[in-house]
Amino acid sequence: MGVVISSIVSKIIEYNQNTKRYLYEKKEEPYSEFIEMVYKIQENAKGTKEYSEQQMIDDIFSFSKKLTLWGSNKVIKKWLIFREKSQKENITPTDNLFLNP
């Protein structure tokens, strides 16, 4: 009986670890895209590389789609708040950095 129970527990733990690993791999791509986008914006601000508004819109759209599929609920909510606040005219970048859901 003990062997059967430990085998079941072992399979459950292995399944949970595999699920976490799979989700981590899926989340890695949109998060990497976001970091890449931030660096493109910084390079554009320095004047070392051009990053057009259309390229930025395309990158944001791509990131949003992937985030919707693979992001956690908390991250998706923060992203939506960030997008809403960033579209307002009278908001400073510092205010947009510190979001409250």
C-alpha cells in the first residue's frame, strides 16, 4: 500500500514540475520580447538606433498577444493598467512605472 501511495505522490510531483517547466518556457518568449523592446526604446533615445513608432506598435501588439496567452493574471492586469495610463496625456513616465492594480 505504501509503495502505491508513494508512486502516486511521485507522479503528481513530477507532473507539477513538468507543468511549471512548460509554462516557464512559454512565458520566457514574451518577457524576452518586452525586455528587447525596452532596450530598443533606450537605443532610440540615445540616438544610436532608429526605432520607429510603427515598429514599436508592432512589437507591443505582438507582446500583448503572447502575454495574453502565457502571462499570469497579475502580470496581464498590470500590463492593461500600464497601457491605459500610458495613453493618457498628463501622465509622467515615473507615475506609469509604479502601478497599483
